[in-house]
Amino acid sequence: MRLALVREGKALLYISSPESAVGPKGLEPAWLDVFYNPVMVYNRDLGVLLLDYYVKHLAPHRPIRAADPLAGTGVRSVRIALEVQDVERVHSNDLNPKAYKLITLNARLNMVENRITAWNTDANALLAQLQFKLGEPLLYVDIDPFGSPAPYASQALRATGHKGLAAFTATDLGVLEGGKQRACNRKYWARCVKTPVSKELGLRVLLGYLARVAASNDKAVRPILAYYADHYYRLYLLVRRGARAADSMLEESLGHAIICEREGPILVGGMDIAAPQAGCVTVGPLWTGPLGDAGIAARLAEIVETTYSYLPTRTRIESLLQTLQCEYRLDPEKVYTPLPWLASQARVNTPPRDDFIGFLRENGIESCRTHFDPQGVRAEADWKDLVALVAAYWEDRGSGKR
């Protein structure tokens, strides 16, 4: 296996030489002898930042132990060992024997071999072994697969200790956003259909699935950060042990979304739901609660400017966190709204996003942009009111009628 040397964060890493994995659209990570995706450096940068915050402010004790069961080159494991204090051990694993060799090599190269234990086994088998073998539970488990996290969800949540943090990446957005309805039903036990707000509903379906898996293991989850970026979803969930906590979570934060032809999405609590009326579709079960913690997003935005100023994706992280602060503060039951969808219902042109947000605020309605859609807004107002306000926006400016 030919190797190349790259730098990411504070780590220097050997990866499979990319020369043989270049396709018509550039590097194809899945073609490499050992998987490494440079596009996901943004994901890993933010992951390091959030884990550092968790260890310092939310973990029940320090130091902690972590697991990276689908490690590839070991890039995330090495970066955690180098960049996050008070992580005494990272269990870094991959089923690919070539990946195992790179994990070992990269740990040695960065002089963190005393804090990284390399494994060469099945991810679920490793998590089961660590769950019962360790004297204390894992407080951080990171599931970052190529595709769906569903095959690893149950064991990952079982292995995550009380008040621990479980992280999940999903790249099968075509399934979660309704493009492959049968696959969504198989993998996530939910009904997904294509809608103008599928970006958010897909994330809520994934979160709802993980919540139900956690509940089946007598655990509850609370998202502190969940977002969409590029071609994937990323979630960070605080895990609590207890059947009572699991019951409360299901009652308070699980439900469905109802979308009708001339109405925006409505989130409805409760696992049982009547058949939709004519012209309406139901998506779910899904998560109806907050997608994250606004206070934590604000603190992360402060930290990235100081402690993590070296991160190459810092500017993008700051922009995301600023948006999430506002989104997380607003009513979680109000799904974002694409402006072209609103404008078509009002029979007017699509207004400029930032101008319309300003107009909403002038009318006493809390609102902000959304990270899901560059032409989307999130507002604490009903769909019919927003349609009327789009029309009122153009009336106020004396133009815009179609």
C-alpha cells in the first residue's frame, strides 16, 4: 500500500495514496485502500471542539475513555488524543487490516500510542467487548460510517455510559429525506416522503429513530448539537440511563409531521396518529423537540475563536454556530420555511431572505435564517400567517406581484 502524508488539525497522518482513487469528480474516498475523506475535516474540527467542551463542562468525571469504532486511518482518534485534554484512552478500531496498520502507524507518528489502543475487529463486537470489559463505561462513542449509522446505533447507545456523549454521522440523505421510502422504513422504522422541508424532517427522523433505540435500552437522549452540512447529518446526544427518563423522552419529544398541499408542516406529538386527510401526508415517527442547545452553541462559538483558532474550518464553524444559536432558541415545533414555497402560496415573488427576516422582526415575530436552506427562514409564526406576511412584505414595498 502506497502512502501519502497529510496534516489535519494538530495531527500529521499517513493515508492511502490518493493517486489511484481519483474519478471524474475528483477524489473518491471509497476507492482508497483505507477510507479517508478530506471533505469531512469540517465534521472532525467541530467534533474536536465539542468533545473538548463536553469533557470540561458536562462529563460526570475526568479523565474519560472514548471509542472510535469505524476509525479508518485513525484520524479522528489521533486528533482527539492530541487536541482534547483529559481523554486518557481512545479505542480506535477498523475491520480492515490495512486500516489497523495505519491506526498504529499514525498513533506512533504523533507520539500518542500510549493513549490510543488499536483494534482490528467488527465495530459492534468491539463496543460490546468494551462495555463489559472496562471497569468504567465509555463516555464518548463516535459512529461515523460510510452510509447509515443504523447498524451500529443500538450497541453504541448501550456502550455509552450514564451522562455520556454519543455522536452519529449519516450520509444516506436520499433515504432519510424521502427519496427511498422503503429503505427508510427498513432502516429507520419511519415513513419519509419528499417535501420542501425534507432537509429538516430527515434529521428529525434520524433523531427520532436514535431516541427509540435508546429507549429500547432503557436510556434517554438529548441532542446538544444536531445539524446538516454538505452531504450528511451530524448529531451529538447526551445519554441518560433510566426507564423513567426514556418514557418521559418518548412522551415529550416523539411524534409526526403532517404536511398538506396548501399548508406548511405541523409537528404533532404522540406516537399514535390518525390517517392523514386527503391532500396531506404524514412523516415519522420523528423527533419533535429541540435540535440542540442554544447556550452550548454560543459557548462553542466563543471557544473556537480562542483555544481552537488554528482550525482550518474555523470561519465556517463560527457561521454555523451563530445560525444554530438562533434556530435552537426558537419554538422547536416550528419547522423552517423555504421562502419560494411561501411566495408561491401568496402568488408573489420570493423576497430577499434577510430583508424578509427584518420585516418579520419589525412585526414582532422572532425569526432568523436556517442552516438547512439558503432561502429558508425559521419563525415563530403559523404557516398561514407567514403566507400573509409575504404578501404584506411586497405591499409595503409597492411591488412583487406575479
